[in-house]
Amino acid sequence: MKAPVNQPVDGRFRYRIDLAYDGTDFNGFAKQDDLRTVAGELLSGLVKIFGEDNEDFRMRVAGRTDKGVHAAAQVLHLDLTDEQLKRIRRGHGVAERLNKIIDPDVRIISFEEADPGFHARFSALSRRYRYSIADRSVAPNPMTSRYLLEVLWHVEVEPMVEAAKEFMGLKDFRAFCKERDGTTTIRELKEISVKRRSNGVIDIEVEADAFCHNMVRSVVGALMSAGSGRTTNAEIRKALKGKRNEHAYKVQAPQGLTLIKISYPPKTKLAAQAELTQRMRTLEDN
């Protein structure tokens, strides 16, 4: 395999990992002591290949999923030393080796040298999630029940489509997020769709520049209330202008949520996008 195109930074070379996982039995992505997480599972495999690393290989992920949330298209990067790379001929066969070592509810899709300027989190233009719901019109199916929310009542799609429009654009989603110190709740929701499949399952797809904690599942709660006839668009607009404890929309269960896409700019714009992303958002941003 050819030598890395990136020049080393602090003696390390950057690699990109694309992966998927069933989040059911994980306590989220981020590493946590004494809890099983996606990052913890990956690190256990990486240590067996590369040896111990007191910086956890400087792993950074595009989107830290919560407990029970799945991913079909997650992205992360690692920074590896030259000594570590000597163990695996510059990345050759690492995906296959990891898939033999780690548990089968995480699968490595690819392990490749990162393009110059690439940062898994900050270079991303957007993240796209899908939330799937089976209402009473859908026959119970144990093969899919881990990956969708099952409800016992009928949900109307058309009111959800109309209600979804209230969330579009650059807004402060503080009423639909669990706020964290030092972070912003301002997000640009680029696209949201609600469709019923031929088998009756309802898919809500949401794409934004980024999502704050619990945002997607909170928005889904509002849309489900609309589809169940329990709220109006006017009430959703009012909720968006208020605070988290001022509305009754439920944060929906995690098993229905899957990260399905991370979008990045062309190679020549990766570094510029990473720099732009790290600036604090304001409602005046265009």
C-alpha cells in the first residue's frame, strides 16, 4: 500500500473508518468506564492490533449516538504513529482483522487513509437520521422489532408531513434538546420527510448540519403527536419558541433511530469546512 499522502501531525497519520452497528446492547457510542459502548468495543480491537495507546488513538467520531441508537453509516478517524502502522503495512487488511476480533454487532465497512484536512466530526456537512415507526397497521415482526418503534394505535402521515415543516431551517432547538454546558442548541435543519413504506412502516428522515442531544427523538415525539391528533402546528410553533419543560412532547425510544448518512465536502474543502464548523453558530448565520 502506498505511503500516506498526509504529512504526519505530531508524529501521527490519520485514517478514516466507516462502520455500522446495532446499538441495542450498547450504552451509546462514547467510551465509558464499566459500560459497554461502541467506542469501547472498537478500542479493544484496535489495542489487539496496534498495542496500547494512552490517547485512545485520538479517535474522533462524526456523531456520538445515544444508548440504543443504531448506525448504518457512521464515520470516525484515528491518528496512528509510524510504529503502529508498521504492524499492519499502512492499513492493509485492518477492516477484516477488526471484524474478526470485535463482537458482531459492530462491523467495519472500510479502513482507509484519510484525505488531507479530514476530520470525522468537524469536516462533516450534515448528518442524516431515520426514525422508523410501526403503528397498528403493521404486522408484528420479530426480525425488525429491534429497529423500530411499535405503537398500538394508528398514526396519520399527512398531519406529520405538515407539522414537519415547522422545524425546517436555522432555529434554536433548545426546547427539543437536552442542553449541555459550552454547546449551542442552534441547528440548521436542511431536510425532513415523513413517508409510509409499502409494508406500512412510517419512516421519518431528518438531515441537519448537526444535532444536539435528544433532538431527533424529541422532534419525532412532536410529529407523532401531530399524527395522533394530539397537537397542532400552532402548538409546535409555540413550543419551538419556549423551553424544554414547557411542552409535553415525549422523547421517543432509541431503538427506532438509525444514523444513515454523513455528508462531506470535496477533498479540497475538508480543512476549510472543519475550521468553519468550529465557529459558534448564531441565528444570524447564513
